[in-house]
Amino acid sequence: MNRQIRFFFILLTVLLSACGEGALETPSNRQAEVTFTPFMPSAPTQTPQMKEISIQIDGSVPVTLAESVQFADGILRAEDGPADVLFTADRPERLLSNWVYALVAPFPTVIDGISLEDLKSVWHGETLDAMQGQPLLMDEITKNVLSVYWAEEPGALVQTMPVEEIIDFAWQAKTAWAIVPFEHLEPRWKVLRVDGVSPYDKNFSISGYPLTIPFGLKVTGETNIDDLNITAVATNRDESEMTSLLMTGVTALTRATGKKMETEGMLYPARDTIGWFESADLVHISNEVSFSDTCPPANPSQPRLQFCSRPEYLQLLEYIGVDIMELSGNHLMDWGWAAFNQSMQYYRERGWNTYSAGSNQEEARQALLMEHNGNKLAFIACNPAGPERVWATAEFPGVATCDYDWMAAEISRLKDQGYMVIATQQFFESYGFAPGAEQIRVFNLLADAGAVIVSGSQAHHPQGMVFSTSGSFIHYGLGNLFFDQMRMPDGTAPEFFSADLPIAGVRLEFLDRHIFYRGKYLGTDLLTAVLEDYARPRPMTDEERAIFLRESFFRSGWK
């Protein structure tokens, strides 16, 4: 142990001696020059910063579209001055949105459309006969976008004003037209076709429509456009949020119409108009006659006004794609309760929605509630005309009687729940164009209660139309659809609707195509037909249609 202690002290002495005289030489440091460097803290590592990119939304972009533009961090909006990226309709390099515009005119306009070439002529300052020298109206942004897209400044006929003022100006001028974004359509406009295409059309081709304007990004520097995280709403016309409803007048598959179906085929009456039904999302029929397996073969000369339809006639209604069956008609009980109940079973089996009739009065008066593409629709109707045997009671089935105070309150309630209400009436029949004073009062009462559309289902002769003070569309009567009237009911010579149109008034038909979008009623497209062969409506010729519309608008008070 003593030897170990002695060795430890010797080693300690050597080490202390070395510290006092300097470091021991080694082969590696023998020739080295020793220098002193003071301690300095190292600087933090710098992350390279991406260059901020600026985007400018030019004055041609509609407000709704401009508000929808979104971009990631690192992209700044430049209100004025040059920017790295431009959101524009001026030949965009990366497409983000297609914005649809409509050429419109006041609703009582006879012409249905023009070519793009003619529209550009108006843009350049050349007037059309149909416009009678009146201006082409639009707001300032629409003028800017068309100037950019067409690469041409407008002529003297183009007049700008706030979009909310355009429709009143156009109606006062009568023949002034306008170009408005799709989202600004409303019922008092008539949408005109451009090169045969309307934005109301089902299966509408956005890229194939002349008034679709593409918006997107355009870079002004070396920015890679594909790397930019910038988005915008795709369009202002999304067909998945649109509903087209085709409403029709009287259908009564009996007498001569039934006979034609038995001899020419069950689908014969729709031979010329099937395209209209196929182009609608929802098809409404006002069927006035019950189906019964005891119904005899049709007799065109039957003297009694007691009607029934054979079950095989249902093939016609299946063919046209009925969705909504209005049952407010006068003849539904002609063949008794059994036929009525059998008909209701047929409709249920086919999934058809019915309204205005039921197993008792309470059920009959309930509105039909539907939702299509997000659009909430309510259908409600009643029959004030009778006869008494057709009306439902507290115990027996039939058609809804009219309690207008209750009906108005129910319309208001449904409106408050977000429904667009369509109120129809099986009113007292009058074989003429003008509605009576009581019909005017009742239809306006329903409109003022909140119905966006009020339509007469009783009319064998087409009647006039108006916009109520609340803005609702009222059509007092559409005329027949599938019914055999080729002359007046007393068998006398035909009463012509107009001296320029030598066709009996009972042969003239309206089919109203109503358009709804994002919970809003946009407007109506009037389809017109002439009954042929006691059974088959056909589309009017251009000449017939022009005369019919001109006379109808005149008699409606739109001069």
C-alpha cells in the first residue's frame, strides 16, 4: 500500500511540473504556432423566403365571382397597379370559371331569339327591327367583360345602368333588351335564345353557348401559373341546382281522344310534343277523368258528359313521364267512388305525386310538398266550380273545396318554410280569353298570399296572364292539353282566336315551363301548340306562334 501511495505522489509531481512549463510536445504539435480565438455565438440558420405574389381582379369580373376568389398565404391582392397575376376574361391562360349571361327582353316580347351575329351588330350600334331603336342595356361590369371578351368597344346603342334598375327601364321602353348575368334573371324577363340556345335549356352546354364567358388567370411575369393555389366558384349556372317544371292544362282521355288512342296507338297524342316533356325535370298533368276497368270503349259521339278513361290509356301518361298529377277536375267522380279509388291506386303504384283530391276533405286540401335539386316546391289547389258530387267531405273521398282564407294562410305558412308555392285552380269555365272579375280577385289573392305562380287548370280556351303587384306570375288558363275539343262545346262553328289566326280558340294551347334555381323562381318559357285530329297537339309554326303571342299579350293588357 505504501508503494502505491509513493507512486501516486511521484505522478502528481510530474503533472504539476508539466502544467507550469507548457504543454508537452507531441509529434503533431511540435512545429505548430498556437493562436487564441475569442468565443463568438453562431448566427441562426436563415430559411429562404418565397417571393410574395400579387393578384389583381380586373374590372370585367362580376361582383359575385370576384367575391368567390380565394388564394393561399403568400399571395396578396393588389387593388391598383401592376400585379404578377391577373384574374380576367382577357384570354386567360388557366381557366377557373365559366360565367353565363342571358339576352333578355320584357316578358311580353314576341320574338324568341336572334343569332350571335345579329347580337354583335346591335353591340356595334346597328338597330334591329324588334328593338325599334331602343338601347341594349347592361351594367358597367357586363359592358367591361363583353368589351374584353369580344375585343371590341360597344357602339351607341349600348347603355349602362345599375343592374337593379334595368328591368323597370326595359318594361317602360317596351322594346329595350338587356344582357344580364344568369343570377340576375327574374320572372318579368323573357330569356331570348342566342344561336338557338337558351340557358333555361336542360342539358345545356356551357361551352357551346355564345354568352358563356370564361374567366381565369393570366401571368404578367415569370410566375409558374400551375403552381398558384388560387380558386373561384366554377359557374353561376349549376344544373344540379336547377329545376324545370312543365305545367299543362286540361287532360281528359275520353270521347274522341280515347278513340284516336284506340285506333292510332296509346302514345299517339304525344307524338309531336314528346320532346317538351323529356326536356323537363318535373311534368305536371291536370287529369280530369278517372280510370276504371269497367270503362267501355271510347265513343266520340257520346251525348252525356259522363266521362271515364280505360286503364290502358295510362300508357300515354307513363310515356310523357308524369311526376305530378293534379286532381281538381270536374269529372273525377263521373264513374263513381270505385273508379276514383282505383285511379288513386294506379297513381300510387306508379309513384306519381297527387294533390287536390283524397280520401276526405282534410286529405284533399293538403299541399303536395316536393324537393328537387335543392328547390322546395309546394302545390296546392281547390275546386270552387263543382259539381257538388265531386267534392270531398269529412267522410267521403273527392276533390278539395275552396276555403280561401285557409288556403291563403297555408300558402303564407309554406312560404315561410322556404317553399315556392304553385297554386292552381279548377275555376268556373268561360270559353273566352278574358278572365272574369271573381277569377281575377281569387287568383290575385293567392298571389298576394305568397304563391310565386298561380295557374288556371280549368280552361278549355287559353286565357291571359299578368304579373301581380307582389311579382307573382298569374296565368288564368292554359287551355287543353289532351282533349278532343276542335270546336265550341255547343257544336257551332269555331270561334277564332284572332282574324289573323283562323284556328278555333279551343284548339290553342299553352304549356308553361317554369324555371327554379337555388330556391328562387327565375321565370317562365311559354310553349305553344295547336290541337290536331281531336287528340294530338303539335308545336305551332313560327308564324302561328307570333300571331298567338302577339294577340295573347295584347289581350293581357301588355300593349
